[in-house]
Amino acid sequence: MRYVVNWPARMEEMASFVGLDEDAKGLIRASAPMIDEHAKALTDAVYDHFMGYPQARKFFLTETGEVDEERLARRKHTLIRWLRETAASDLDERFAGYLLAMGVSHGYPPAHREHLGPVPSRHIIGTISFVQSAIGDLLLREMDDTELALRTSMAWNRILMVELVLLLAGYITEPDGTP
Ligand code: HEM
């Protein structure tokens, strides 16, 4: 049996499921400059964290086992871009495609890193959680209005959960084999 998933429609369904409404999207957009201002520190923290776990660290080492600073710098840059894209996203078809391609490149490694295997799904999940908490901390620290910080943090939590569903599209099938 062949299954076809309409991913933009599924993304929309998930947005509705988690309560990512227009208000929440507005809060995310409004916080974009603040997130952008701290994006470097945030992504540094993500990668420092990766390096503490051998199954994550191995993706960022040279063939001789040293930290590959050049690759790390490239990855940090793409993560900053991802945060920007997220903040500006109107969850359209292009954005769904962007997330699906990202998920595939983690789950189905290209030839040059085939020997490392897929990035473990638990680390993708953990990264989303890490970023949610880091953004929550940042908003609480930087915003004078605590209630607004909390509501903005909740909005980010929601959009990142929606993203997780698409990032893991190539990893997860239901027990009956459906995607
Ligand atoms: C929320 C989770 C994550 C996001 C949003 C993310 C984002 C990205 C992006 C945008 C790229 C570049 C474009 C692409 O190849 O599709 C990338 C590549 C990559 N990411 Fe991630 N990433 C995440 C988690 C992880 C984790 C947990 C690891 C490993 C511990 C990892 C390892 C890599 C590697 C190895 C590449 C390709 C590097 C290369 O071939 O030079 N990523 N990631």
C-alpha cells in the first residue's frame, strides 16, 4: 500500500492541534529581533551541549578525532538561519518543504557521512527541548513584562513542536506502518 501525505496540510493540522493561532504567531514575530540579537549565544549553547554526548559529538569531529571547528561554525550558521526562518514563517508549503528536507538530511546521511549513520531521533527531540528552554530563559531575562515573556515562550514552544513533527517525518511511522 502506498501512502501519500499532504505535509503542508499536516503542518496546519498540528498548528491547530497545539494551539498555534494568529496571536501566537504574532508573538513569535514580535520577538524575532530579540531572538536574532541573541542567536549566536543560543546556537553556541546548543552545540556546546551536543559536544557533551558522544553520539552527537561524533558528527562534529575530523577524521583524526579533533573538533572540526570549520564544520561547527557552518552548522551554527545554519541553525541561526533556521531560527530566523522560524520566527518569520507563515507555515506555508515552502516552509514545510524546508523542514522535510532538513529531516531527510539528518535521517538519511549523504555519502560523505554515511559511516556516521543517521542523527539519532532522540537528539533531534532533545535539541528542540533545549532550544525551547533556552528561548524561554532568554525571554524571561530580556523582557520587562513577565506575562508577555511567558506567553511568547509558550508560542515558541508550540511552533517548535509543530516543526518537530516535520523534522521527524522520515523517522516515524505509526504501528500500522502509516507515516
Ligand atoms: C532541532 C534540531 C536540529 C535542527 C533544526 C538542525 C538544523 C540543521 C540545518 C538547517 C542543517 C543544514 C541543512 C541541511 O543539511 O538540511 C543541518 C545539518 C546538519 N546537522 Fe542539524 N539540526 C538539528 C539537530 C541536529 C543534531 C541533534 C545533530 C547531531 C547531533 C545534527 C547534526 C547535523 C549534521 C551532521 C548536519 C550536516 C553537516 C554536514 O554534512 O556537514 N543536527 N542541521
